[in-house]
Amino acid sequence: MIALAVGSASLIVGGPASAALAVTSHGGVASPVTAVAPGIAPGVAQADEITANLHLSGSPVAPGGIMTVTASVTNRTAETIPAGRLVLSSGSSRIDATNAFDAWMGTNPGAGDDGAAEADQLVADIRTGHEITAVDVDEISPGASFSTESILVPADSLELPADYGVYPIRASYSAGAATAESRDTFIFTPTAAPATVGVAVAVPLTVPASADGLIPADLLETYTGPSGVLTRQLDGVRDRPVAIGIDPRIIASIRALGTAAPESATSWLERLQSATNETFALQYADADPAAQSQMGFDALLQPTSLLYGMNPANFAGMTPPPAVPTEPSTAGTDGAHSVPGATPTATTQPDGSPALPDLAQLLDWPYTDDGILWPADDSAAASDLPVFQASGATQTILSSTNTQLDAAATASASARVGDASVLVSDAPASAEFRAATVTAVTPDQQQDALNALSSRLAVLSSNAASDGTVVLLTLDRGVPPTSFRVGEAIGSLQSLAGTRVATLDDARSQPSVETAIVDAAEPSDRLSDLADRWKNESRLGEFATVLDQPELLTGRERAELLALTAIGWQQTPDTFDAAVDKHREQTSRTLQSVQLATTSQITMISGQASLPFAVRNDLGYPITVRLDASASNPRLDIDGSVTKKVPANSRETVSVPVEARLGNGDVTVRLQLFSATGVRVASDAFVPVVVRADWEGIGAIILGTFVLLLFVGGLVRTILKRRAERRADETAAAPETAATPETPEATEATEATGKPDGND
């Protein structure tokens, strides 16, 4: 590594200040390869490369300073490099434009022909200009490195003009046919900066991508815990001159939990609300605007209801937030106190349970800036801007690599594409800012990135035409910034001569320059997967009419689809594929959750009957369905349809009245299940019915005959029994008659009284 320092006042470098332009050696022939990105450690070079690295740290150098120089070369090939020479040299031509700076540093492939030509001139200037020092290097074994002792170089010996600005510096190594080079820049400050450049910063406040329409309570507790991702993000930017793009899903998820919200989450929300930062709304769940446009939507989509995620028990005793007035709109971005296109849900439940906040109340937030839309870097096409405008966006944040903005003299953040207003973030400067606050692993890498950012801004401040220009820096979605690094980066920018901290309002109020879009369409496979998921939303919306409150299903589906469209998925394509598959299975299960249960053959033996059919409801909500039945022939007459309520996660029997006609035979009954609004919600079922209506008459005859036989048999038995009793009585009376001879008088008395003569 080559390091330049100036006693107590060190050089600042621009571009990838520890970046390496490596070469690959094959059979003694060297060929150049691309320099590594800013802030990346030299060790990321390929195994068969030779690298020379240039590292500078400190503050701008003034006349009379002393530089301390060290150098190193690393051999990552499998062969020994012969003895060579390492030369450190500088140029006296100031870098006057950002496209030339980018071309020199290799940080922006789109710097343009003019920038590349100026970079080539800078190389020629160095080669014919001032050689700072040269060091002989012994042969280097495979995997070994060479490092010099410290070398003191007076700044006055660099032969620089008396002009404030950024100047090129180069370390070049050659050993036979093998060569390596590392380019950098430093700021020379013999005078004050001719111009003052404003620096505005925008950062997203999001959570890791997931398909959850509302963030679950356990994840919220984790994210807002002491070391959680949301805590670290907020700590990094709160009350600093940074504009925050907030994912509204975070706010809604905490509010939808009511009293069940984790304490850490409610405290975090209070801290966010008390922050002094500029704020604006991202799309719900940070849904990708460009993807929605490129899927063919005429306007960006918004959540429709979050009722599904609220438990009335968690709102007992709570006073709902004040009603938020909304203006009807086809679509739109979340405004400061409204959600265009949102359909409020009911604030009371049918069972009289506590009032619930509606959608507008869940999403309401006092944003300081309205109408800002922020797609992912390099994702927008020219055809997207009209869709964004139709959705209520007044300005769209685009990366400079997504536009044709001419950066030869300035890097203005305010631009126009036709009649659309855009805010252009400086891509190379943003990359350096991201390295300094997020990706840098070591303090040296962090300092390298800050130096690179400072030099690039100094290029602008060295040109009087840039006075008042505002440069927009952004962080991308992903790993949160380290809080102390954000503070150090902002502090470094505030202390740099020729720069000032600016706001988004400052950037928006700049005079706009004309530019055009460099189309950067989303990957076709990602769009295909997303379009497939969105295509089923209308099917599920029709199916949801089985519910008394269809928004319990449709609201969930919309929120989850927006979450599945989140920009954060772009960084984890494998996880995205798994989430898409999971959602596809979930949607299929939902659409199959209401079915007619299988019914075996039914035999009908009466002229009129109610045939039983079962409806299965696997949803977690009660449903209302209408069962229509029709016969395949006139043997059965089916009396209309039957409406039935089926409780959640249960099975209910629906009885359908039928009447037999035209004799016996086989009939197939077709069953169709509809929602109360007439939407078919299940596959048709066909049930065989065997009609034997005459069996009822035959059965009646048989039964009547059987009853008659029982009656006759009983009657005969009774008669026979009585006759037997009389015979028994007559037999018992016969001996008495034989023992007493009858006299004429007795016989006469008996005939007269009907009784034998004697005592009564």
C-alpha cells in the first residue's frame, strides 16, 4: 500500500482512495483490469493479480506542508515476480469537472467521452510531469508483498499552480512485462474555494424484505430492540441534517397492534415522531414503483384495508386517532395527512366490539415533504415517469446513472425529464458516502471513502459556476448505517471548505436542468414472478365476497403483494423466489378453502324430501354461501337455491328441498356454490340420486296390511280366549247340577227367575 501523509496536515484523496488497478500476469504478459470499488479492501483482488494500492488520509494540504509517503506491492500470482520499480508521480493539471474526475478514478463508466479524454490527458500530464519518488523493488515471491520505508516529500516540491482544486496522483509499478497502477487525487488549498456546494442526504427507513403485509409483533420487538435494525437506522440519522424516507408499513404495523404493541416499538415510534429531520413517505412496504409501472399498472397501488391485522380486544379502552380526511383519488403516494386512493375500513365491529382505527388513521404521519417518489437505483424507464405523475408524485429521486445529466461542470440535483421533475442523486458520490457509513470494514477504509467523497465535492467547489449547486447523496436499502459513522461523515462534510449541508427543499428549489432517462428496465424474471402474483388479486377479490367483510381477505392480499414487490428483495433474489413460491401456495389454499364436501349416492324413496349436502369452510372467518342445485332430468324437481352461513373452520350441512316426478330412475344432481353476490367460489359437484318414489305407496300397503293382520289376529285371539273362559265356567258348574235332582218345583222356579232355587 502507498500512503501519503503530511505531518499533522495530510493529503485528502478522491475516488477509491485505497482502490487498486490490478493486472493479471500470464506468461510474462500483463493486461490491465478494472479498479476495485471505493472503500473495498485491497484483498478482494483476484488470486492471479499483482496489485499496487494508493491510500491517502487526513485533511487538505496547503503550501509548505510535508508529505509522508509509504508504498506496497502485493503478488497474488503463483509465480515469482522479478525485480521491478515503483514510481510515485503527480500532475499539475487541475481536475475541473466531475466526469473527468470519474473517468480518472474509474468510478463512473458513464462519465462520457469528454471525461475519458480529459482523464487520458491527466495520465499524459503525470507521465511527463513531476516524479515524486522512485523505489527499486526486489523480486516478490507468490503471496508476498513489498513495502517501503516512510519517505518525506515537501508539498512545495510538487510544482503545483497556485489554484485551489483537486489534482491527480498515481503509483505505478513495473517488473518486466508485468505492470500495476493505482490512481488517486488530493486537494490543494493555496486559496479559498471559488464556490460553495450544498450537500443534501436522503436515507431510507425500512426493514428487511418479507412478504408480511403487517410486520408481526415479535419482529417489531426485535427490530426496535437495543441493537435492532430500526433502532440502528434511527440512531444513525435522528436529528441530523438528513432527510428520511419512511416505510409507512412500519408505522401502521405498530398502530395496528393497539395495546399489544411491544413497548420498544411504541417508544421507537415516539422517538421518530419527535425527530427534527425532513421526512417523506416511501411506498407502502417500500414497494418498487418502477416494477409496478413496468408490469403495466396505470398508477401505483396502495393498501386498501388493514382490518385483518387488528384484534378488537387490543383496542378496549383506547380512543381511536382523530379521523383523517381523505380526498378520493385513483392512486397516489402517501401524503402528509392523507393517503390518496385509500378506502377507510369500518371503525366499529358488527358485534359491537371496540372501535378500530381505519386505514387513513393507521397511516397518517406528519411528513414534512409530500409527493417524493424514490425507486431503486437504476430501475426506471422513461415510460415510468407518466405513471409516477399519475400516482401523485411531484418529484422522483433517480440515480445519476439512470439519467443523461451532463456532469461536465456541475452535479445539480434538480432536473427535468420532459414535464416531469426529478431529483438526481450523484451515483459516484453516493457510493463513497455508502462506503463511509455502511460497508467500510476498517477505519482506514472509512477514511478512504470520506476522502474520496471530499475530493469529488472539491472538484465542484473549484469551479465558480458550481456556486449554489446542491449535490444529493443517498443510502440504498439494505444494511443500516453505523450511527457514529453517519455523524462522522456529516461532520466531515460540514468542515470541508467549499461545502455546506443542504436540505431536500434546497435541492428541489434549484433551477432545473434538462436531461433524459437512460432506460434501466427491471429484470424480466422478477417482473414475470410479480405479475403472476398480482394477476391473482382480482380472483381472490371475487372469492372474498363469501365474507361479510371482504376486506379481511382483499386487504391482506394487497398488503402482502406490496410487501412482495419491495425494493429490498433485489438484494436477495434466492429469498425472493422462495417468498413468491410460498405466496403462490398460500393463494391457492385460500381459493380452495371453501368447498363442497364429497357426497356418496343418495336413494330417494319418497315423493318429497330434503337432500343433505355438506359445505366445508377452512377459512378463519365465517362465510355466507348460496347453494344452487339442478337435476339432469325431469324425474326430480328442485326448489330453487339455499343460502347458508358457515362458521369459521367448520363444516355445515345444507338441506335442499326436492320433489320426485315422472316415475323412478337415476338422476345426477349438479351442485354449484356461490357467494351472496353470485360469484362462484368452489368447483361444481355432481351427486348421483336414485329415485324410487313408488316405494312409498308399496311400503304404505305393506304397513297397512301388517297392521290389519295384527288387528284381526288380536280380535280372533280375544274371541277365542273368551270362549275358552265360558267353557271353563260351564264345566265348573256341571257337578252341582248332577248332585241335586231336579224337582218339578225347582225347575219351575229356575225357569221363572233364571236362578236355581235357594238362597240368593
